[in-house]
Amino acid sequence: MKRNVLIIGAGGVAQVVAHKCAQNNDVLGDLHIASRTKSKCDAILETVRMKNAMKVEGVFEAHALDALDVAATAALIRETDVQIVINVGTAFVNMSVLDACIETGAAYIDTAIHEEPDKICETPPWYANYEWKKRDLCTEKGVTAILGAGFDPGVVNAFARYAIDTYMDEVKSIDIVDINAGSHGKYFATNFDPEINFREFTGVVYYWEDQQWKETTMFASGRDWDLPVVGTQRAYQSGHDEVHSLAANYPNADVRFWMGFGEHYINVFTVLKNIGLLSEQPVTTAEGQEVIPLKVVKACLPDPSSLAPDYTGKTCIGDLVKGVKDGQDVEVFVYNVADHKEAYEEVGSQGISYTAGVPPVAAAMLVANGDWDAKTMRNVEELDPKPFFTILDAIGLPTRVEFRGEDKAWNA
């Protein structure tokens, strides 16, 4: 049994991870959190203490760490004797943290695909450009590495596998739909790191259809979705991490990702992009100072964690999976609904951070008890979804299934 957890990162998602690890420290053991700015970790630990989140008395310590420094990360893993690392830092540090885990033998869990600061929307499948290159080494070393274990990617990958395994002889399509029907009350803001958020939408939109990669542009393809609880919502086809692993594991299925956007967001985004303020490439000001426009925009926007106190409304994220069972066409929608206000009351973060932060803790618990201790590299759809859903149900993200007009629990 693996125990003791190191959380890397100190943003809104890390706060959720910290609280959920604390709530389950009887399973996870000693806890540690690290980021470049230790004071941010200290602030998260203070919220854990204020909420009396620790299930049993135990260790929860903060550390300063440059996670791009493999040697320093490996040293901290050894110093703290952690056996599981939950990486919820910026996507730019993924490969460095993964390398440190391979060096030390610690299990690695992340919530998003690796990115390089000067590259956007590289050639698909994205995982093949970085993480999957380390798969054989993980197997050789017996190191568990679970990729994309947030909500999307992550839970939605498990939704797809569950729908296919349970209800289908053959899968035809997987459409992932992510709707935030909440309101933060700001003129314009992003729900997580603005730099990472905008990078998702400024490049090519890749999707898998007719057993090949196809391309479109952001906001070029939109449709209305009739969804549980949040009702009819407009969503647009977007590029996203999970499309790239699901296409590899279900190559005969069309795989697409759809995200909800309001007209105001689209208008502001379009202006920022058209005048070059979303570029990741440096420019020189009239005063001779070199700046990266995207980082300037990030600095001017509200910190996503600051949105939590006034956030209201709900999210609905799920998979519409179509296929064939006993010669008949079937459609299954596997989904979760989360509430922004409830998330804030429990852990001090808004619902987007909550849906991203709860799943990697569930994954860590499955690694700890051995169910997901794969001793190799896996994307979430390559692991048994049922124990994942069982823990998610228990710690705050219940899974539902809408099948032929009936709304059921996932294990009905």
C-alpha cells in the first residue's frame, strides 16, 4: 500500500486537492504541499485548519519548490518520504515532475497534458509529443503514472469507458460536453489559469472523425445541447486533451470535445486575439522592454481563486456516447452536476476548481489501496472506472447516467 502525498501547485485546484487529501488522510497518510511561493501553500494550509478538514491527526506541511528543477523535486520526494505525487501545478512542469517521480519511484498523477511555453496545439496526438515517450521507462521502472486524472481530462475518460463497457457492443462516437452555467459577477475572467485557458482556444481545434484527425477553428462549430439540470446550453467544438487519448484507445469512434461559451466571452476573446494580446510570442514595447502579451493579459485579469466567494450556479459535464447493442442503436449520457456555492462552502473554491481537484485525490486513494497502482503509465480510460466512481460518489462528485430517457445511478 502506497501512502504519503506531495501536492505540487498552490492555485484554486490545489486548494481543493489539499482539502480532499486532508479529509481522507486516514488513507493517504502524511501530506505535503509545495510551490514556488511557499506563502501560497501556507495560505491553503490555513484554510484546511479553519475548516478542520483533517480526518485524523497527522502531518500536513508546506514547502518552497521550483518544480522545473528535477533534482530539487526528487530531493523533496525523498526528504518527505512521499510515495504519491499529485501534480496540479502549471502544465509547463509536467515532464519535470514526471521525471522526478521516475527517478524516485513515486507514483505520478496529473490533471492536464504537458505544454511548452512557446508552443501551442502541437501535432496530434498530443500525449505522444511528451508523456507517452516515457511510458516504456515507467514500465521498466515499475512506476505508476496516471495521466489526465482531473475531470476533463479524467472523469470524462472514465465516463466513456463505462458507457462503452456497460451498454455497447460497438461504439460509434464520444462527444464530451462541458457546460458552466454559473456566474462569477465579473466583467471578464477565466475559471482557471488564464494563460493555460486561452492557449486552449487560440490554436487549431483537432478532433477525431472517420478514423483520422480533422481540423477546425475555435467557435466555427457550435450547437445547442439539452442537458440535465442546466437545460439547453450552447457549446462549441474545442480542442482538448482527452480527445487525443480516447482517439488512440477507441480509434473506430468519432471523438469530439464541446465547451460552453456565452456571447460576451466570445466577443472579448475575439478582440483580445485579433489585436494580438493572446500571443505567447514576445513583443518589444516602445520603451524597449520585451513582454509576452498573453502574460500581460493574465496579470490584468482577476485571479481565478478570487472568483469563488461570489460564484453561483451549476456545472454539467458529461459524455454523450453512441453505439450499438444487440443490433440496436443506443445513446448514453454519463455526467456529473456540481454547484459553485456548495463547493465554496466546503473547500473555499469555485465549482470548476472543485471538479478538477476532487478526481486526482480519488485517483491517489486508488493508487494507495492498490486498485490503480498500475506500475506503468496509463490514461484514465485504461483503468477500471467502477472503483473511481465509487470514491467520487463518496467524496463529492456523484456520477449519473441518462439512458433512453431514464436517469439512473451509475451502478443501476
